[in-house]
Amino acid sequence: MADTEALLAAWSERSGGESEAWARARPGPSLESVAARISRVPQEFLDERISLRALAGDVLGGQIVSAGFDHDSRVRQGAAIGLWLVASEGLIEPLDPALSTGWAALAVDALALRVAPVAAPAQWTSDDERRTEAARTFLLWCGFVPAGEDAATAASLLAACDSLARDRALAEAYEGHRHRADIARTLEEARRKEAAARYSSE
Amino acid sequence: MTALPDRVPLTPDARSAWERALALWRVRLDDPAVRPGAAATHGAPAWFSFPPSVTVDPRYLADRGLADDLWSMFAHEIGHHVLAPSTRIDALKIDHQMARAITAATARVNAGDGARRLSNLWNDLLVNTRVAQLQRAEQTGAPIATRDLGIVRLGLALYPAPAGTADRLWWVYCRAYELLWQLPAGTLCPLEAPPRPERARVQTTLVPLGQIPEKHREKERALRAAQAERERVAAELAGATATNPAVDAALVADAVRSFATDPVSGAALFGVIAAPYLAEQEGLAEGAGEPVVGCGIDDAPATAEELGRILADQRLRADLPRHPGMVRDPDGQGDPADTTDDGAKKDGQRLTIARTLELYRESGEDAVLAAWYRNEAAAWVRPYTRPAPSTPTGGIPGPVELWEVGDALADLDWPLTLRSGTVIPGVTTRRRSELDDEPIVRETSLELDLYIDSSGSMVHPRNGSPAVLAGTILALSILRGGGRIRVTSFSGTGEVAGMPRFGRDPAEIIAAISLFFGRSTSFPLDLYAARYSGLPPAGEDDQRHVVVLSDDGLVSMFGVGNEPYQGVARTVREVLTTGTLVLMDRRHQVAQLAERDGYDVVYLQTMADAPAACAALAEALHG
């Protein structure tokens, strides 16, 4: 399994900055329609035996950066779900506006390298919030803001469900709690010592 | 409370708003009370109460340009009746959960008031989240922007705290709404949470070391060093934050999503997250900058029956969940809580009697004590019975006997009689005799005469009395077995109370058991003699059992200090089937006297001993 930091580094090299992505984003399909597609991903796309390169070649007609990390199952599954979103437009019906009019390859890499390392793709189908995170990320890097939202709102809502930021905040909170528990133990010890130091003035 | 403005009939607009709100939840309710101007007297523009009713002040909304959102206000209040808390008993249970969480976080905050505030926040979070979902689903056609949903517009108008407020819990609450309703950060509350309140350092003045006698000076110096170290660590602990508003808001939002339909269970989790905020606010002015939200106004204290149901709910007895911020690794490695003392953790999580009494002080001490002991006893109650007197049953055919004139004609065994050829009554007539079968063993109920010492030397029921707990287990077990019981509580001379005759009413019995005089100890030998004098010795059919719960002061039962009645205990014992003393008597001072007069003794020290003592009694009573 590849190192999470290495995947995120590969992504920051590939992405070219989030503010630029928000600047170029235009109104796109609704969040619900993308999220619903994610939860309908067919088993065939997630099959370990499928070559990610071949799948990307078939769906996009080109290559994706994440194909270089396809030994990592998280990357593989994340990319496969992204490719499914693009492929589903031909298999089910195109979204409005069509995802293929955006930066589809970049969006697939975003799912594979940015979201999958911090939130396992298996959760995208089971956990509502993780699915929203995946859908929002995909739309952003594809060049869209969800229908009915402006860029500022969409940016704030994506930040609110970002697993990476959330994990960091939780780790910080955890450190806070652990630190507190340590001090509480020290305090117990200090109380014991104080009680032992008490003396009778008789 | 000042009188509320008069109720006015529903206007057509208000009626259609009400119908729309009912349709949203798909329920029917009685018409709401519309009281224009009630917000000024009551403090909130709308509220709900039990039995289900809703009151709204439409003028408050109209003044703020929210007249169109009256239906969302209705939907919110209806939600309290449908979802959270939904019933009065659930409302009380949610309060109870919050009180447990607050008690675990801090010992100093008044759990009752804080619990009510947290319950209101928790219920509103659940209801508003669901109303937003229902309103979104109600929209047909073009999708509507979140901030145009009725309940969100209401929230945007009513929830933002005044600028410069220091209420961090309110910030967490508003931020949780932003996350749940999918609003951009900064809509309901500032981007950054208010800073933590500063704690005032307590400065202690010490006697100069020179004034301490020479011989103690060295010890005093060591003590002061230890004290200074303890104060330093305590200050450090106060400075180490247990609250992290941004993270806690996300955790609250998670809790709301997870427990969307189980307010009582989720309340514990919400309480664990929110209680540290109340703890860090303690010492500040009450309700500093706290916007009014409470729309639950049911202030009637819990009744005895409700207390019983609250204390018996397993969800309220389970351990509190860990703070979700402390659970990082799923495999639990490096958990700080694992190293905390298990005993200490448990003690903080169950409400003690004292805390329960404080929380429900308006329900009356007797009712709370009765419910508490009944609930503690519940796990140990099992039917206490004794073997029934054996009743012989016939049915086995015995030898052939002569049928004589005068015997019942039906007993005549014709086939046997006719075998001899002629029928001569009393000579050739035969009948078949019947033998008794083995008697069937059956259990029957017991009748117990219970005396309980409520003198000052006994532990007050308020502080956890082993005697009261044992008495409760015993009484409920006898009742479970179908029996009857008579309870007499005694203390000094003339201080005797309880039941005049045997009964089966648990409320009356437990009230008598938990009665407490708190005076001197003098066993009521006159009453004891009067009850049992002149009775024939107990037999198989009519058994008499006496149990006395007391301590070493029970020597008075054997006439010590009450010489005219010396010998009563022995005389009475002669007509009893069993006489057992349950004693909290470390030095076994009564043992000799009890043995002399034929009483059995069971010893009891702590609350934990009570079930074992009762098991011993059950054996003795069974015989």
C-alpha cells in the first residue's frame, strides 16, 4: 500500500491549486445526481482483476496519473468509481451538463489521489457524508459547482466535509484529551503526595 | 409566572399554516393555542406541552417579517410531539441523561438546570434537522436552495447569537446546524468560536514560616511544597482544554445523524460532548449572552410512577459513552481512558442517591427514595415461597373391602359382588377401597412481619442504607411470591410507624420501609407482645415469620433498658415459625442474647451485602 503522504504529494503536483479550480468552475449537475451515481457503481468496475490502465483507456480514451499507483487498492477503487461516473453517462444517461464537457481525467485523479487515501472508497457507498465529499470533490475538479450553489457556498461545504481536515482536527482534539488525561493523573499523584505530607501538630 | 395573553381563534392563514405543518409530519393534533404577544411574557415565541398541545405567538414572527414562516414554527413544535422528546416520560429521560453527563464532567454545576438547557438544545437539533429534510422532500418540481427552506429561514432569523457573545456552547450548536443543513460556514455563527473564559486564580494566604513552631518547620516546608505542586498541576489541568468547538460541532452533527430517531440514547452522547462547556462556564454569570430557545415548558415534577420508569430504563443505567474525540483508533490502541481507574469511572456515571434526590427534589424525597430503592432492588427480587402443607390426594386402587348396609350405594362394586353369584347386602357385597398417593409438593406464599430500625445509628436512606435495600428486596420478593407483608418502623419510645395489618400494596410497603425517625433505639416490645400474645404455637398451616432489620442497638429487644418487658422476645418466639435478626453489628453484641431467645442472626455491612443477606433469609423462610 502506498504511503498516504506520497499519494497526497502526487495529487498536489497534479492538481495545480484549489483556488484556480474554484475560479474556473461553472454551474454543473446537482450534487444529488452525482451522489446517486456513486452509490450505483457496478461490481465489475471494482473488480481487482480489471486493469486500471485499460479501463481508463476505454472510458477516457487517454491515461490518468493515478494509474501509476494502481498497486494501492484505495487508489484503484477511487479511480474506478470516478471512471464509472464518466462511463455512466453513456450507460445510463448524460448528466446535465455532461461531465464529459469538463476535466474528467483530472476529476478521476482527484477521487483516486485526494479523497481515497483519507476516506476509503468502500465508505463512499455506505456513508452519506463520505459520498457527499466524493461527489463534491469530483464536481469541483471536473470544473463544476453543484447546481443551485455559488462557488463560495460550495467551497465552504466541501471544506466542512473534507476528511483530511477532519482527521487532522480529530487528531488534534485527541491530543488535547490525552494531554488532559495525563494532567489529571499527575494531579491525582500530587494530591496523594500532599495528603502524605500532612502532619499532626500534636 | 405572569398571566399569558388570551387565546384568539385561528385566522384562515394560521389554519392553513397549521394544516400544512400537520401534513408535513402526517399526524393529527388538536388546534394550537394562538396567543399574540405571549413571547413577551413567556420568553419564547412558541412552545409545546403535555398532553400534546402547541402554543404560538404569531405577532412575534410578524414583527420580524417572518409571518410566512408560521407554518415552519408550527412544524417545529409538532416535531417535538412526534420525534423528540415525543412524550413526557421521554422528556424526563433525556433530562436524566444530560444530568448524568453533567455530573460526570463536573461536580459543581447544578445538574438540573444545565440538564434542562442541554435537553432543549438536543431536542431542537433533532427536530430541526428532520423538519428540513421533510420540507425538502415536500418540494416538488425545481430543487429549492437550502437557505430558502422555511425552517432554515426561521433559524437564520432567530438563532444567530448577538455579536460579541462568549457562549461557546451556542457557537457549537449553531455550527452543528450549518453542518446539518449544509449551510456555508459563517452563516449562523462567526467563523471562529469565542475564546475560552478565563479562570480566576484563587490566592491563598499562608502563615509566615517563622510563626510555625520550630519542631514542625521541616514538615511544614515539605507540606507547602506539596501544596504548591498540587495547585500548579490543578491550574494546568484547568488550562488544558477539554473543548474544541470546531471538532465538537462536527461530532454533534454526527450524533444527530446517528441518533435521528432515538433521542433518549443519543442524549447521552450529546451530553458527553456538551457538558464540558457547562463545566468551563461555571463561575461565570448565569446564562451570560445565552439566547432564549427553550420551547419545552413542562415544569411539573416527575410523579412517583414516572420516577420508577425513568430509573428502570436500561438506556439510562448503561455506562455513558466515551467522548467521541477520545476514540481515535478503531482498535483502541493508546486510549487515555483505558488507564483511568475503572471504579472511579463507574462512580461518576451512575447518579448516586444524593444526586438523584437533587435532580428530582421537586418530586418529593419519599417518592424519589422509594423509586430509587425499588429500582436497586429490582435485580435481586425473586419469588420467596414455602412448601405448602401436604394435601393427600387419592386415586390408587386398594384392597377389596366389604360393602355394608349404610355405605353409599355408588361405592358398590357390582362386577366383584356378582362374582359370588348371589347378592346378600353386608355379606357378599364388595367395594374397592382407595389408597392415598404421594402428596404433590407445592409452594405457597409467605406472610412476613418485618420490623425495621430507623434510629439515628442506622444509615439514613438518603445516604444509601443497606437495611432499607435489604428490606426492599425482601418485601418485593415476598410480594412476587404472592405473599403479604406488614412493615413496622421503629426508633425511640413512642416512635413507631408503619402498617397496622398485612398488605400487598408495594407503594405503602416501601414508604414504610424507607421511613426514617433518626432518634434513639428502643424496640417496641409492647406492640410486639400485643400482636402475638395469646396465640397458639405456629403450625404447618398457619406460619408466622418475623424479620428485624437493625444494628447493635437491638439489645433493647431483649429487655436491656426496658426491663418490664424482659422476656417478651422469648415468649413471642415460642409462637413463631421463624424469627430472624438482620444486623449491622460488627462486634456481634446481640448474638448471645439472640441465641438465648432462639432468634437466628444474619449479618449485613454494606449495600453490596444486602442481596446475600436476603438469599440467606429466603432459605430460612422457606424452611
